[in-house]
Amino acid sequence: MRAYRTTWRTLVLLVAVVSGVVGIAGVGWLATLGTSVAFACLGALFGFSWIEDPGKRPRAMVECGLWFGVAGLLIIGLPPIVGAWSLPVLLAIGLTCPPLLDLGLSSYRKAHPVAPADEPGLLSDRDLARRWRYTTEELQAHDVPAPAVLRLVQERAVLLDELERRDPERFGEWLVRSGWREPQDQ
């Protein structure tokens, strides 16, 4: 998901820069800047009101303000570029944003969980990976009782053993990439 997030941000920012240039050429720099700043202020207000944790509000305000400012540039500059396609393009940008996709994937995984890995050797590679992600999400939840945490940790140990058994070389590379093992320790 990290590569997707980076690609999405890069493409959206590139389109926003082009839209900003077109907006400046079309309506002038003052109107373009004013619209973008107005949207950024609206975004900061949205970030402030959306997040209840006071410690997380400043970051949410900055992020929402920046992305709303980008939306202001897109609203000003996209219509001269793509005409009537502006609304579908804006909807596509919004619907493909990484947080929304994360939410959708998380909802899907909760609705279609992989059964606990009593015998992980019987799981497909895909189901093994899905079970690993599911146990990760469960362990990150704040309301999991201690006995359930212990079961999840024990299951993850079994899952790791199965992952290593199936493809030891790829497993070793994965440990190096995640920082659990130094390259020379392989």
C-alpha cells in the first residue's frame, strides 16, 4: 500500500500543479491563490472538528488543510483542461485516495475473515497472507483482552513458521526488509 500511496500523492500533486498553472493563466494568480487558501482554511476547520483527540488535531488540521488547498487548485484548473469531465475526475481522485481504500479493505477483511490457522499448511498463500494481516490488525486494536492477544501471538508464531517453511529465501528477504535481520545474518 505504501507504493500506491506514494504514486497516488505524486499524481494528484502533479495534476494540482498543472491545474494551478492553468488556473493562474485563466483567472489570475489572486483568484487562484484565494480559492486555494479558502479551501485550505475549510480543510483545517474540517480536520479540527473531525478528530476528537486533542493531541492528533494539529496534524489532522495541517493534512486536511493541505489536501483541501490542493482540491481548490483542482477545482479552479481542471475545468479548462478536461471540461465536462472535471466532476468524474475529481470523484475518481477522491474515491481512489489511500485512506478511503484502507477503510474499504479493512471493512472487507472484517466481513470476510480467514479462519484461524489451526493447520496453516492447508491454507493457500493468499489466505496465509490475509490471516497474517488480520492478526496484525487485531493486535493493533486497543480493546483486545489479554487471552485473545496471547492466542493471536501464538497463531502468528505458527504462521511465521509456515511462511518460512514454504519459501525460506523470500522469508529471509522479508525479515531483512522489515528490519528484523541484518543482511549478513542470512
